[in-house]
Amino acid sequence: MTKAKPFDIPKRWVWEACLQVKRNRGAAGIDQQSMQQFEENQSKNLYRLWNQLSSGSYFPPAVKAVPIPKKSGGERILGIPTITDRIAQTGVKRVFEPLVEPHFIRDSYGYRPGRSAHDAMQVVKWRCWEYDWVVEFDIKGLFDHIDHERLMRAVHKHCEIRWVVLYIERWLTAPMQYADGMQQNRTKGTPQGGVISPVLANLFLHYALDRWIRQELRSVRLCRYADDGVVHCKSKAQAEYALRKISRRLVECGLEIHPGKTRIVYCKDINRQGNHDHTEFTFLGYSFRPRKSVDKYGRIYPNFTPAASPQALKSMRQTVRSWHLQLKCDKSLFDLSRMFNPILRGWWQYYGRFYRKRR
């Protein structure tokens, strides 16, 4: 007689998670195993993973530390899981995400199904016309500083499935392995690059910030996309008060506002002509500031609208220069279009959504 597994996890669950990982692709982890190599013994690999998950004997391997340069300077460390671990995380996410997603506030947009950066920017655009002041803020090193104890309290509150809770806890403490082979144990944070990490980050911020703002700062409006946030306020005094309160709250939760990416901004336009130091802020690659607009009678007036930020335009110029088009005179127009159109189309689709002409 076959002994029953401690956890009832259908084999189909592992197979569906594998299919999703294949669609999303991704780099190899510390074992250097690619998806193609995994597929050579796919049935055996999936059965082993299912067996370990069902018996409670699955322990996540270390995640591979990959440094990624930041546009603002410095590096961001991504934690890349192995293919097998990515499948396990995907499967758990498919079970866990529907349990917490309905509880998140409407004004949280990052890493959520059916929501996009354009949705967040549209809301910010509308509110900039309704509210005179904006607090632009960035949470410094969000994924590296999430408090495990606070996070697990939230996980337990929303999930009673033992194996889901068990593996989330194990992923939080899986070590980070660097290029020299050194491994670093983690007592806080969740790897940026993990499949389950974005959901956990949203859950943490739901209680650390989103819900707290609704309870403590009821007259302001928050729009958050992952670690980037915008708070709309009626007056400068209210904006200053909100920034102080939010800064203190984040410190209480083990987080910190990035001082170089946080400011109070006046939404200046034809109806708001006050003189203030800051009348521009950047959110998700778009710069919101006064720009020339034309009404239906052809008259030009200042309007507070978004368009591609100077940093985004600089990045695009650098990319175009890296193509060295002057060395490709032997290529046909068709060849050039195949090489560059996917990138150009991506820029157009993202940055051409709102204000296509910069003035």
C-alpha cells in the first residue's frame, strides 16, 4: 500500500506551472541549467519536483546574484532562481495570488494581473488636474528590506494552506549566491527576480503603506506602482504633513524613502499660476510638468501633462547610437526594419500613449 503524501498537490499543478515558465522564459540559476536542458528530462524532473513538494522535502536552492546597472548609477542585485525552483514558485503563486489579490487597494498597480503602468499614469494624470500638489516618493531597496516577521503575519492572515505557507517561508530564507561562489544567508527581504517576490512585496506594502494611508491620511490620494508612489494633496501644507507621516511609517516598517527621488511638486497650469521651486516629477518613465497645449480654437495654453522623461529620452538616444547605423550601409531597408522595429515599436507603444509631441 502506497503511503499518502503529507500535502495533496496534483501533478497537473506542476505541469501547468512548467508551461507558464516556458512561456516567460528566463535565465539559468546557480545550476546553469537552461530550459532546453531541463526539457531533455522533463518528465523525470517534474516528477521529482512534484514528489518533493508533496512530501514537504523540497528545499529551495540558493538564488543566483546577478548585478544589474541602475540608470541613476550603482547596481541592483537580482536573485535568479533555477528553472526547477521557478516552476515551484510559479505553482505556489498560482494558488496564493488569488487569495490576496482581492484585498489589495484599487490604487496599487505594480505586478498585478489586469493592471498596467499606463493605467497608473492615467489615474495620476487625472488627479493632477484635480489636486494642486503631489508628493513623489520612491521606497529605497524595497525588495532587500522587507521584514520577514511582518510579512509572514500577513501571509498567515490570508492563507491557511500549509504547504503554501511552508514554501513561502523557505523561499524567504533561501541564500543568495554570488559569482565567486560565496553564499549569503538572508534574514530580511525577498529576491528581486523571484516569481513569488512581487506578490509578497505587494502584500507587505498593502499593510505597511496602502491601507495605512487610507486610514491615517484619508483626504489624500495614493497611486503606487511597486516601490514608486505618488500622493495627491490639496495644499502644500498637506503635502508636507503627508510626506512626514509616510516617512515615519516606512521607518516603523523597516523601510526608507529614497531622499534623492522624493519631492513635493506644484501642478502648475493655466488655472494654477503660483511660483514654486518644483513643478515637475517623474513617474514610471514619464515626466509630468507644464506643457504647451492647444484648445479647439487653436489657442495655446499651459497644461500639466505627462510625456517621456529626459532620462527615458537619453536612454533611447544611447541605444540608437549603440546600433552604429553608419556602419550598416550595406543593409537593406528590410533588414534594418527587422533589426530595429521591435525596439522602436516598444518605445512608441509605451511612450507614445499620452503626449507624443514634447514642447
